Amino acid sequence: MKKVSSLIIATFSLISTVHSTHAQGLVSGFMAGKKHGSVVVSGTSESYTNVYLAPDKVDGVPIFQEVRVNSLNLYATYGITDKIDAVLSLPYIQSQGQANGTVINDLSALYSTQGYTNVRQGLQDITGLLKFKSFSREIGSSILDLLGTVSFSTPASNYQTNTGYGYIIAIGNRATKYTATGVAHLKTSSGVFATGQIGYSLRTGLVPNALIGEAKVGYAGPKTYVEGSVSFQESNGGTDISETGFQGFFPSTRVNYVRLGASAYRPITNGFGLTLGANTYVAGRNIGKATGYSAGVTYNF
């Protein structure tokens, strides 16, 4: 099972989108095993033309009409012991709005920003995570594991989070985040598994704290891994973009969402493999209705 876990654990990086609020996608129920792990380089492309506001979804992104986000992500996991894993993630993000020249000129004049463009790009937030297996019990031919995680995330570059509608294409909210989750993972002898997790994320500045969670079901075999997932975030407080008196400080908005995802992994040779993933938002608040696709190359050891 340790060898299987080492082969498939890298696919979990593909469930996470480029947004820093989605770090729970880095957590799996499998342990890498002592001195085993994975390194993944993956690319993600997502876009949206509709936005979930409060209380309704609206067509067209304010100012930009459409937003496209591309990212390149480095993800690594390593088994410190059989019961403790370390995870590291660092994305480089390019966010582009489809505004016309007149809008760009108006934004430049409004915010006194020379050379304002439709594009923001750079390193976003670096995340470090520790995962602990605290309990394991056989239930018939299945095994139930209980795990806990703690993570720390902070900006890796001096990216901009200007107030006003230019924030729509910002690559992050420049908050430092401290997150803890509890995980239950049931794996059967046939390779079918189910994982559930719930946690809470503390954010610095005016960015609201949030309750986060995720549920997964899938199959983990020696040469094939597939999974489906549903994840959510529920902010504790914050403002709505459509709220009367909103002053344009977007980092303080209440960001809620429900997201569906899927991923698959297939080994190639000598520890290398290919991963594919997709996700889409089916409900939310103050967030784009984005759909994204990912692909990556993994090295497992």
C-alpha cells in the first residue's frame, strides 16, 4: 500500500486551483511512507465570464467581462516518518482580464497608475503543510485512518492587491493564513476509498477567516488512480461586492463557494507519471464561476 500511495499521492495537487483560499485541495488521506514522496510540476488554465454575487449570479465580469487565469505550480510531498508527511506548494500565476482599451485608460486615470494593463502575474503564496496520522483501525477488510493537518501560507512575492475593481485580476489577497484540518480516510481492499475533511483557516489583515471542507471518493490501484471531489468554503464575516456602501476593498469580501473536481493519474516509467484534472464552481458568493483544467508531470520516489 505504501508503494501505491507514493505513486498516486501527487494527483491531489491538481484538485487545488490557483487561488490561495483553496489550500485544502493539497490534503489527501494517503500517507507517502517514510522517505517516500512525489514532486509534481503542473499547469492549470481556468476562465470565467459569470460571477456569483449576493444573492444572484450575474453574466459578465465587472470591468473585464471575462477573466482567464493560468498557473504553473510546483508541488512536493515527503514522508518524514510513516505517520508524518510534509507538503510544499508554490504557484506562479498569470491573471488576465479581457477589458478593452477605453476601460484600461479609464482605470489608469482613476487609480493614477501608469501603464495599467489587463495582466497581473508573479509568484503567489508559498504553502507548507504537515500531516499526521493519529489513528488507524481495521474494519473488516477495510482500514480507517484519522489524520490531522496544520499549514502555513504567506505571499512569496510583492504582488499587488490594489483597492478598486483592478483587484478582480489580482493573483492573491496578500494574507498570511494558518489552517488546521481533521481528516477521516477509509480505504478498502479493492482499492476504493472515501475521504472527508473539515477545518478552519485564520487569515491576517481584513481577509475573513473561513470554514473549509472537502469530500472525495475514488479508486487507488497499482497503475491507475481516479477520484472525484466536492469542496466548500464558508467565510466568517466579510462584505459583499453588491452591498450598499462597499468601498472597493476586495480582500475583505465574504468569499463562499462549492466546487466539484476530478483527477486521474497514470504511471509511465521509472517513477514518472502523468496527471490530469478538472474543476468547476457550482455555487458561490463574491467569486467567479470558473472552470479549470490541469495537467502535470510527476516523479515519485
